Amino acid sequence: MKSSSTRQQIIDAADELFYAQGFGETSFADIAKSVSISRGNFYYHFKTKDEILDAVIEKRLSDREDMLRNWDEMSGNPAERIACFVRILIVNQTKIFAYGCPVGTLTMELAKLEHASSGNANRIMGLFRDWLIRQFSELGSGADAEARALHVLSWSQGVAALAQAFRDEAFVLREVDKILDWVGRGAPSSGLGQPGLAGI
Amino acid sequence: MKSSSTRQQIIDAADELFYAQGFGETSFADIAKSVSISRGNFYYHFKTKDEILDAVIEKRLSDREDMLRNWDEMSGNPAERIACFVRILIVNQTKIFAYGCPVGTLTMELAKLEHASSGNANRIMGLFRDWLIRQFSELGSGADAEARALHVLSWSQGVAALAQAFRDEAFVLREVDKILDWVGRGAPSSGLGQPGLAGI
DNA sequence: CTAAAAATAGGTCAATTGTCCTAGAGTGAC
DNA sequence: GTCACTCTAGGACAATTGACCTATTTTTAG
């Protein structure tokens, strides 16, 4: 019981530190200090740094799965669910300004390190992609569902990237509105199907 | 002369390594080995690691300025110039798949490190932004020029981020086409002005 | 040619890294 | 109580890090 708690504390602290500082720049000492345990105890729970990374990725994956499942159960309207996703940019604005998107930045870092867990990290991005595809399918996007999902996902990632660079609150609000608008309009303007619906 | 050459070799090697491995994961030894010089010689040219970083950022900045200036001189059509910018995603696809966008990833990393040169790195992103604003102004976007510029910039950043995660060549080609389409159409679909022009 | 300056080499330094190891303390079953 | 097992603490390790230093060698200036 206690051990499970300590283990979870380590994972939580590592999750936060990996997000704020990056995986490579976070040392065992950083995590141990954050949890107030000895390095020896640390190695009882995780034998290598990669093991902690994998545990953190699994936690993030499971956290996001819970989040998406909550939205699925909360609203019967796929457009509203997509809106929840996009509005993360606003809800987590402060952290995004400082540390970027947790998923995007980890994906980038591990890809650069050519780290073995890089593919694991990509699964989180894949989770978002697949969930968005499902939402757009329910929205009646048919064969365009995947393209639209990827568009929303990449758009969000881009906004997060620029948010971190410029820290422009108005920009984030404006872009979120534009994404929601695009979703609501069936997105004819992107050159994706439904040209007849081009509104305004 | 010789020294200038060595110094430039160091900057070039550091530029490449910072891109491929990240700033934090690149050591003096890595760069020295890449240039085949001793660490002692290294410290003759750069007293600290931050000094190399600043030199690399200056080089990147100046490289991008040259690139943009070339496009300015090459074509009288702003839309065509913007297209050059967007098509970097295709031209540099291989490297983007592996290392992401050089500008975006450095911006992210330095922001996370809360590094003193973070603001310097952001200047490169700012260079792109300002250049794009100018192009859209010439294109007659008026007061919307900035919003459209930021849209193209964030869109590109997002595509680069997803390209790195999924390595989907078709996705990149498709998104580039969509961006060019959006630029060519005056981008009414994003909710940015000129609604009357919304074609197809 | 010669003296000053620029450039290069390589050793040394303390600090930090990830990892391993052993010695206890705590806990539960019987 | 005792025994086995889980958990915790902290020392030791080699390797690597950024940084400093003192000698050489090479180049340049007069």
C-alpha cells in the first residue's frame, strides 16, 4: 500500500518535472528531492530512468483516456466534445505559455533523442487523433473524418507552439474561436469536402 | 583567417548538433569531436556553452533573413513567396520527420530550460511572423494581415509537430496544399474578413 | 629574423550524472 | 516472538559534464 503510494508519488513528480524541464534535463536527484525520498529508495521502485519515463507515459496516456472518456459520457454532441478538446488551449494556457503542450513537447524531445520510448510517446498523439476521427465520423464527415481530425490536432499543436513563443493571450483566444468556427461550419474552407456548405 | 574558419566550423557543427540532438543533450565533447579539435582550442573560441548557443542563434537568424530576402527578390508575387515558406515543410521533410522544425524545437527547448537566450530564439519565430505579415499586407489583407500571418505560421508549426510524430508523407503534402489553398483564397474560411469572397 | 599575438593541444578540476550495493527499518503471517 | 518480505536510507562507483589552466605551436607584424 505504502509502496504503491510512494511509487505513485514518484510518477506524479516525474510527470510534472518532465513536463516543466524536459526528460533529459530532469535528474534522479530532482525527482527524489521533489518526493523527499532517498535515491536508494528510488531505485527500489524504478531500476532505470527509462522505466520512470515509461511509467510517466503510461500515466499520461491513461489520464488522457480518462479525460476523453469523460467528455464522451458528458455530451452527446460530438462538436461539443471537440470543443472541449480545443479549449484545453485556454484552460491550460498558463502552463502552455511556460512549458508548451505536454504531449507535443515530449514527442519532440524523445524523437530527437531517438529514445526507445519515442514510439510510446507517439501513442498519446495517436490517441487524440483516433478520438478526433471518431468525433468527426459521428459528425458525419465520412471519408474526410481523418483529414479533419488531423487538421484540428495540428492546428492545436501549432497554436500551442506559437503560444509558447509569443505568449499572446489574445492570439490563443482568437485561434480557439477560429478552430471552433471551423468545426461548426463543417470546415469547407480547408478544401475538405462539403464545398456547398461554405458559409458566410 | 584560420581562426575565423575554425570558429565558423564550430558554429556550423553546433548548429547541426543542436538541431539533431537538442541543446541540452549536446556536449562540448560532441562538438569538438565533430570538428576534430581539442577541448582546449574550443574554449579559446567560446568561453561558455551559452556563448555557442548565442552564436548558433545568430547564425540561424541570419540564415533565415537571407532566405527570406532571396524570396523577396525572386518573386514579385507575395502569394508565391508565402508558398515558398510553406513548402519548406516538403523540402525539408526528411529532417523534419527526424528532428522537427529547427525553429520550433529550439524555441520549445529553451523556454523549458528557462534559458536566458530563450528570448533570442523567439526572435527567429518573430522574424517569420513579421515577414509573413508583410506578405499578407502586400496581398491586401489590411488589418487581417497579422492574424493571417500567425495562422500560416501556427499551421506550419502544427504540421511539423504532427509530421514528427506520425511521419506521414501524404499528410504533409495534403496540409501544404490546404495552406496554399487557404492563402490563395484570401482565407475567408477562417473567419478572417473578406467573407464575400468565400469561394467554393 | 624576431618578437608579439593568435591559435591549438591536452591536462586538471569540482560537480553532477545514472547505476549499483549493502545495511537496516517496518510490516504481516503464523 | 520469529521469520520472511517489503520498503527505505545512504554510501560508493565510474563516467560525463562545463569550465579553467598552462604549455606549446603557428601565424602575423615590424
